[in-house]
Amino acid sequence: MIIVMKPEASQDDVNQILARIEAKGLKPLHMPGAERVVLGALGDERILAELDLEAEPQVESVKPILAPYKLVSRELHPHDTLVRIGNATFGGGRFGLIAGPCAVETETQIMASAKAAKAAGATVLRAGAYKPRTSPYAFQGHGPDALVLLAEVGREVGLPVVTEVIESGDVELVARHADALQVGARNMQNFALLKAVGRAGKPVVLKRGMSAKIEDLLLAAEYVLAAGNDQLILCERGIRTFETATRNTLDLAAVPLLKAKSHLPVIVDPSHGTGIRDLVIPMALAAAAAGADGVMVEVHVDPPSALSDGPQSLYPDQMLALGKQLEALLVALGRSL
Amino acid sequence: MIIVMKPEASQDDVNQILARIEAKGLKPLHMPGAERVVLGALGDERILAELDLEAEPQVESVKPILAPYKLVSRELHPHDTLVRIGNATFGGGRFGLIAGPCAVETETQIMASAKAAKAAGATVLRAGAYKPRTSPYAFQGHGPDALVLLAEVGREVGLPVVTEVIESGDVELVARHADALQVGARNMQNFALLKAVGRAGKPVVLKRGMSAKIEDLLLAAEYVLAAGNDQLILCERGIRTFETATRNTLDLAAVPLLKAKSHLPVIVDPSHGTGIRDLVIPMALAAAAAGADGVMVEVHVDPPSALSDGPQSLYPDQMLALGKQLEALLVALGRSL
Amino acid sequence: MIIVMKPEASQDDVNQILARIEAKGLKPLHMPGAERVVLGALGDERILAELDLEAEPQVESVKPILAPYKLVSRELHPHDTLVRIGNATFGGGRFGLIAGPCAVETETQIMASAKAAKAAGATVLRAGAYKPRTSPYAFQGHGPDALVLLAEVGREVGLPVVTEVIESGDVELVARHADALQVGARNMQNFALLKAVGRAGKPVVLKRGMSAKIEDLLLAAEYVLAAGNDQLILCERGIRTFETATRNTLDLAAVPLLKAKSHLPVIVDPSHGTGIRDLVIPMALAAAAAGADGVMVEVHVDPPSALSDGPQSLYPDQMLALGKQLEALLVALGRSL
Amino acid sequence: MIIVMKPEASQDDVNQILARIEAKGLKPLHMPGAERVVLGALGDERILAELDLEAEPQVESVKPILAPYKLVSRELHPHDTLVRIGNATFGGGRFGLIAGPCAVETETQIMASAKAAKAAGATVLRAGAYKPRTSPYAFQGHGPDALVLLAEVGREVGLPVVTEVIESGDVELVARHADALQVGARNMQNFALLKAVGRAGKPVVLKRGMSAKIEDLLLAAEYVLAAGNDQLILCERGIRTFETATRNTLDLAAVPLLKAKSHLPVIVDPSHGTGIRDLVIPMALAAAAAGADGVMVEVHVDPPSALSDGPQSLYPDQMLALGKQLEALLVALGRSL
């Protein structure tokens, strides 16, 4: 429920309403704006109906939040939320470029790949320490050692780092080393993990599940925001369809649709979204043209030797080309990297 | 089979090889290039193997066409094919903008909508006379009368027209009135229709079927080319997936993928691809950024009154905005409308 | 609109109502039942509203047909429709077994395959004369010669025949030779073809399209019934999904769902539905257990030599086993082959 | 790698081979059979190649395991694995019936629902204590209290219980109260959870993910077996497709396909697989006819009041009818409940 206060409402009036919401066992929200204060109340609809705030003299209007997701919805929060990872900003017209290898393999590999990302204009470094793999016999990541290495390399090249966390028990450790936490597509509905990253106090990149509808993704994000963290970036990375010519089907229409429904920034991962190196640059440009707040791409100093995702990783010179083309495109659209 | 002749091969040598191919009951192809002549031979693989052209002194090399589609493949035809509809050109770096209402409804409606398209920079006018509709009780188009009206309006506003044909028996009539023939998504594997439009001598816009893989689309195009018509434009218009927030899932990665596999121009229909008016402009821009050779959009002088596809039709002022934004984007990418 | 007459209504009363319906330009339907007469009126909803039949003294009740498909709906026609192909009956508890090779290849092949089908208890023989193929270079069927041969073999083994028609222009010829017409999955929304088979006066087997929703299939059937033919069998044959281990995903839940929504018989094609020979028998049994009114399977005297669909064709001894197992299962379910 | 010993091989010979496998850092497997001993070796393919066991005099043959899943594959383990939950047996021709409400709601509700399940012939009781829900505001289960209650009710009605675990940290607690652990569709690729249930020493029911291919499901099972637990039942519960008339598309062809590829028992959940109460009985029967080793259905003493999954829960009298029909069908197929 959204409660718009009258312009003349005092802080006392506001506090009184918030107290009434809380007294009913509902969750109160306080959103002071330039012109007037907007309050929110979340919880059981029958109890919300009992609040009867329309009758309050300092309340201008009350309306329900129609979307099943509340905190995530633009209904409640009309302005763009800006998410900051280190010095990089996503949302509100700002575009972020996240790049790096699929996994931290060796010190040489991660350092060279990070430099390639940085040289191309990346604003955040990505690489995996824990890799969720379809087969138990596939490379599962180097774990805690990789976390330490990634953090060191990030400091050295001057980029904040984002890395995936795959279990709620690991959240604290990963949050100690990384600037942002990634929840992968396979874990988008691992609700225990979502709650844990919601409590961790670090920005979150939440990837859309392979069979997640737009609404499922927004409800997954709602778990994180409901746990107290609104520094969340939504990431479209392709859905599973009948088409086998690409690894997934990148659903770029999700970008303007998500941005219409939610105030959260939306980025695109064209590497997993296509699985084919030569499609990464055109799809990254397309994502920017569709209004994305950033892209996340895989780059590797030597893709053929990569322990995972080699076929979809850019070569360093392709990464450079991507940076330049993205910049030209963003300028044409009145934006900037 | 692709046969590359030596630079010094004479026309006589070429003719001799072509005659040998034909004598075996195979289809010979003659593709003279700037530096050397390339020949093709299509047909049963066992007979191809019997040709034994490697032994010919004027033949430099012989290689099989690996793709199941042959005439459509870039293997056989490395350069972009340019398709011309009236004065509009698609392919080879040229971008075409096809616009118009879903259907020809009334003279006033089609004229006003056509002018809105023209004003925004459209190079081809689209509108349906025959509408394939899921329900037998839905508006099925005004048929032959609509064809005549569309042609008149096209002449008056100075735009060539493309319109859908839904049955092989109608191809001749539609080809008499239209500058290009459209084969719709539901008919992409109506092979009788594909053969008929292949023989009609008019450019064809072939839309991808709702459940067609990339390869299915290219093989459907092969039916048209095999019938003697290489003036064909491939059109991505969204596939059917589990996502219901949009009418279809627009598969923009298909654009660079199709262009890698085929020499034919590729355009995108963001109106059917999304089904939502507000997503049409961002997805049209994304299509251009992904490398499409054009877009096809629905515009209607009064969308709420449209007999079909109202919710996905642009208003005239949105159409104007699209034209301007497309131009800015294409310039930034070093191309032009 | 469904109009239930009072038990005491006379034939004159009925005729009068039918005349009023017709006078409004609507389509009148007459469905005499054991206890009372039910009438129907189809057409534009606004005109239906003007009829005002509730006020008629001999009319007991009037209710709208809610489904977008009308003639096909159980709302209008609560009892099962029985469809007869030769002596075989589908629907109303009767189970039909359609079997035969994918295509008519040679006289020896079709005769031996037909005998294998007959020996296993098949009640209808199937085989294709016209094959809609994804590639223009694949075997397209032997056409009119195959039609003649199929009809002869059917007579000789004593089985009615069903065969696919792929173009409205061929309907008359195919109807002359076959006992029933099949509309294939790729043509499920070839509306010109649906109208033509609706007018042909022969039973129709309508296969679900690869990306057709249940409602799309019922609306496609509505085209045939609206053209005057209610001898139509719906056929589930698998839909296209992300799963690639089978050729299609056989949607058996469609069987009880279609039977709840429509009075038409529903059969299942487990050969195309799976594409794998060893899955055909279990899925045919599952179809019967799910309540299907029949199955259609591919059997070939020598599957490895088949010109099409060899990997999904049963061997004659598997066909025999299927017949026996189906019979045992149907008996257990209180039904019979 | 599969190593078949000669019939005359002694226990010493076998031990020697096992020691050589282990010495290389590979995982040795010992599978004594009626006629001869079969050994296995799992691990890095390059090291496997170095073993050179073909040269051993007591080794009859050596062949690679082609499937990416090893322990799960029938290649390595040709006979059916029997899984026992309490007195219920799944696999090897034995059919198990798991029934119960979606969630433990109240003592009255779970007791009455359990009695309805038992009366209908259920052999295992199911009910959720932890509910993974798409929305954070939906009922999430009563947690530990529900676990205790479920165990008590199971003892009282005389049925073993299976319940879902959604986080690796909860596995120990759930395993203390339940006879079997269920991993839900959303967690099928929660690899931390799979490893934890693999170590828990209780039978596991592993549900197929909404967008999981057959191979993905088998590889997820491989995680559990690789952690030391081969008491695992695979459960088909519907996949996500474009069809919206049912909650999911139940892929029954997965049953014979999984049983061909793996020795593990396969059951079907027609409740989640369809989401529609009236489709549950036909699809449960179809599952049995397709060769499933059991079904898992939702039954609730009062479905309209259910806190979750009401529309797909059977009424007690429907549950009774299902039990009787299943029994008749299984008898006809030469099997028994």
C-alpha cells in the first residue's frame, strides 16, 4: 500500500502513521521526496485493509500496490535506483561495463585478463571462484584461494570485483573479499541464498534463471530487497528455448520491460546469452540500444585455454573493439560509459 | 559443391564444366567474380561425387557445401545479396524501414497511416489484404479490394508496397498489385506457397515461424531460391517461448547469426516480436545495433480503433521519433537509413 | 449462443426460432436431443445480443458460449462426437489404431507394411503421398501415383486409408482416393487448407502444430467445422520445447484437457511425438491410459531402408506386440480396440 | 571405464585391479554379479587411458562409459536399482504410491489427509515443512514444527514420510525426522544441496528442474551418487513450455527414456505436472502405462482451504478412485502396487 502525505504534513504526522503501520505487524516504509513524503505499508492484504488511513487528515491518498512484487516495483518507487559497485554506477542513465574471465584460473591468467578488461574501459572486474557446473566432474572453481587472488588483482588494476556465491553458508566469506555478490541463473530461486545476500550489505547482481518469467525474476529480487538490501542489479542472460543454434535465447525485450516495471538497474550478459564469441559484440551493442544500464561480458587472455566458457570469451582485441563501439553508440543515444 | 576455376580459365572452360554438371542431371550455377569464376553444382551427393572435377586442369579447387541449405549459404555466395523493393534497398550496409498498419481497413485509414510512415522516413509501405487469423470469427482482411487500394495509396505517397500472401492460388493476383510478397510466420513451412512465391518474380519477405529454428528458416528460404528467386529478405519476428509478458520472444541474436550463415538481408519486426507498443522503439534500435538490414513496424493513424494489432501499433508521433532515433543510431554505427 | 427449448416446444416453435436467427444474418444450429431440443446461434456478439430470445415462451434458457471456439466446444455439444473412417470408429469410448509407413515408397514396401499393420489389429492404414519436408532436397513423396497405390493396397488388405494433403489445390484429388484427409502439424494454421478440407466431405485428422497451444488447435478445428464438416479427429503429436533428447515433447495432458473442452475425438501420434522407436510402445500405452480415442503409429516392413522417419518406425513384430498390449490395457480400462 | 573380469578371475585378481585403480588416484567400483565380476574406474580420462588394463590376463574386456554421467548410467550398472523408503520399494518392477498434502498446515489437516492417502493404498506420505515459494510474501511452510508433526502422523498412520529440504544447512535436521529427502525442481541444480543430501544417508527423491534436459537431471543425480548415496529416485514433474493451459508440460516420454539410460527408479508427479485436479488421475494412469516406478500425488482433506496447491490437490474420494484404477492398470500390465 502506498500512502501519499499532504504537502503540509509534519514529521510528527508521518511518524504517527508509521507507528500505526508497525503496530499492526506490517512493514512500514519511509520515502521522503522533494515535494512530499510517500509512505509504504507491506504485509497481509486483509490487515492492510483494516488500517483505514484514507480517513487521516494529513493523508492525501492511499492506493494498493498491484504488482505481486512491492519493493521492487516502480509503483512504489518511481525514480531509478542507482547501484554503486566501487566507483562504477549502474542506473539513472549511467552505463557500467563488467568484464573478466569466467573463472579465476591462475594468477597470470586473471591478471592479464583483468588488464585487458581495464584497457577496454571496464568499470568492474568479474571472475568466478565457485563455479556451479552441470557435471560433478567439471572444474568447480578454485574456491577461497581464488577469492583472495581476485581481490588482489582487482586492487592492483584498480577495479572493484564481482563474483558468484552459490551457497548461503559462503555469503559471509565471499562478501569479505568481493565488492559485489553475484547470484547465478541456477540459483535465482534458491531462496535461502537470496535471503542471505539480502542481509550481507553488499551490492548484488541477480541473474535471470533459464526458465524464469519476468515476474519470477522480479519476485526473486523482492526476496533480496525484503531482506533489507536495495542495491540490486537485474541481469538478463538468456532463457532456455527450443533454439539450439545459440546457447540460450537472449531476451532483450526484457530490458525495457523490466525497466518499466521496476526502478532497479538492468544489465545484459551477452556471453552466456549467446554462447558464441562472434555474437557478443553485436548483442552488447543491441543491449545498450535497448536501454540497458550495463553489460557483463567474458574476456580471457587466451580463450582456447580457458577451463570454462572459452567459446564465448572475447579475445583482448575484441574487448577493446567492444569498448570503443559501445562508447560511440552510447554517445549517439545521449548517454555515456 | 563449389568449384573455383583457375584465374586463367577461359569462358570455354567454364562452359564445358557447366555442361558436364548439367549432363549429370545436376543444377549448375555460374558466379563470375572480380578475380575468378566460381561455379556451383547442386543435387544428389552421390552423383556429385561422380563428377570428379578435381582432375580438370582449369579447376583450382572443389569443396562441398556443408550446410543443408545451399543457395542460401554464404559458403557458396560470400558477398551480401542486395534486395530491392522499388527504390528501397536491403543488405550490403543499406538499411530499409518498412512501416504501415497491420491491415488495410478503409481508404482514410490506410492513406493516413501511409503518410505517417512516409513522414517518418519509411522506404516501404506494409499492410495486409489477407490476414491469417487464429479464429475463423476474427477479421480476415478485405482481400482483393484491399490489394487495389493499397497499390493506389502506395503510388500516391510514393512508396513501394509489401503485403502478405497466404495461399499459392493467390500468388499471381497479389504479385500483380504488390511490389513485394510477404510470407507470414504461420506459413513459413507451407512449402507449396514457398515454391509459388519463388516462381512469382517479385521480392519476398520471409518471416520466421513461431517455432522455427534458424536452420528451418534458412531451409524455407532455400525453397524460394531453388525455385529461381534470390530476392529474399529474412525476417526475425519473435519465437514462442514460456515467457508470456511479451507476445513473442524476439530473438535478436538471430540477426548476426543469420548474416554469418547466409548472404541474404535480415530484418526485424519488433511489433509482432513484442506485441507491446512501448517496446517497439527500443527493440527497433536494438535490431539496428545488432546489425539488421532493416526493420518492419506497425503504425496506425488511430491504434485504439485498429481491427487488428492495435496494442502493438505505433502512434504517428512515435513513428516520427523512431525514424529520428534510428537515423542517429545508424550514423553512429557508420551506416545510413 | 446456446438456446435450450422447453420440453413441450413443438417443431413449429423450433423452426420459428431458427428462422429468427437466420433472419439476423447469424448461423443457426439445430441439435435435437433425447429429452429436449437445443439450438445454437453463431455470429457477431452484438447481433446475438439483439435476438432477445429469453423472452420467447417456448425457450427455457439462453446462455453464451464462453470459449472462443464454438462448434468445437463441449458447451454447445455435450456428447462425444463419433468419427468414422471406413469401418473404424473414434470417440464415444471406441478406440482406433491407425498404422502404416511414413510414406508410400514402393508397391512391395507399402503392401508389406500394410499387412503388418493389419496383422497387429490396425483399423486404418496411413501413408504419405505428399511429404512436407524441411529441406527442398529431401524426398517429397511420390504424389498422385502414391495416392492410387495406397488406395489399392487399402482395398486389398481391407483397411480404410488416411493420407496427408498439403495444399488446398490438392484436396479434391486426395479426397477422391483417400477415406480420410490428414492436415499435418506444419499446416495446422494454413487456413486456406483448413477451409478446403472442411468443404471436402471426408473425415479429417488434424495434427497439433509444433508451437500450437491447446486453444490454437481448437480454433484451427473450428475452421473445419465452420466450413461444414464435423467429422474431425484431433491429434496430439508433440510440441517443440527445449528438450532435445526426443524429437518433440509429447504433451499427453492435452488428451484429457482436449476431451474436457471439446466433443471431438482425440488421438495421439507417439512416433512423431518422440522420434525414437523404443519409446513408441510405452507412449502409445500411456496415451490409451490417459483416455485417448486412438493412436497413430508408424510401422515399416524394413525401417533402416525407409526414405523418411526410419528411426521412429516400428518393426512388424513390435507392431504386433503393441496391438496385444494395447488390447490388454484397454480391457483393463473397460474399453476395447 | 567398465572392466569385465573373466569368469575364472579370483578375488585376489579383483583386489589387485582395484588397488591399481586406486593407486592412480581414480575411484574404483566393485560390482559382483551372478556370472562374473564387473569393476569400474572413474576419474580423469587421460589417467584412465594410462591404466592399460586390457593387457591383464584376468580381464575379459574394457570399455569406456560414454555417458557424461557415470554412476547413474545403465552402462555401468545394467540392473535396476531398488530404492526403499520404509517398507515401500521403487524399481525392479515394484510400484510406489506417494501421496499427501502440499504442506503440513495443522495437525487436523495433516492427519486427515494422511489417512486419506493411506486408505487409497499410498505407501509413502508426503508433505512439506519448508516451501520454496516464488513470492517472499507467500506461505513458506511451518519449518521444524511441521517436521516433528509430519513424523508423528507418519508413525500413527503407518507410513514412511518424505519431505523437501531446501538448504544444505537444513539437511541434518530434516534427515533426523524424515524417511526420505526430497530435492525440489527449483533446487535441482543447487549443487551444494545435492552434495549434502548425498552424504545424509537417507533415500532421495530428486525432481527434474523446470528447464532441465534429461541429461541435466541425470548429471544432478550423479552429484548425489558421487557423494556416496545410490538410493535415489528420479521424478518427472513437468517442464516449462509455451503451453499455458496446464501449469507445466508433463514429459512422460522422459520415463522410458530415463529408464533406458539409468538404473535408478523413475516416478512421476502429475499434480505439479499439470496443476489441474481433473488431469491428475488420467496422467497418473498414463505414467504407470509408460513404465513409471511410482507416482507422487497431492491429496488434501479439504482442497479449497489449502494454503498452497489447492487447485491441483485430489479430494479424498478421488484419491480412493486413483488407488483402485492404478491397481487395475498395473495388474493388466503384469505389475502390482
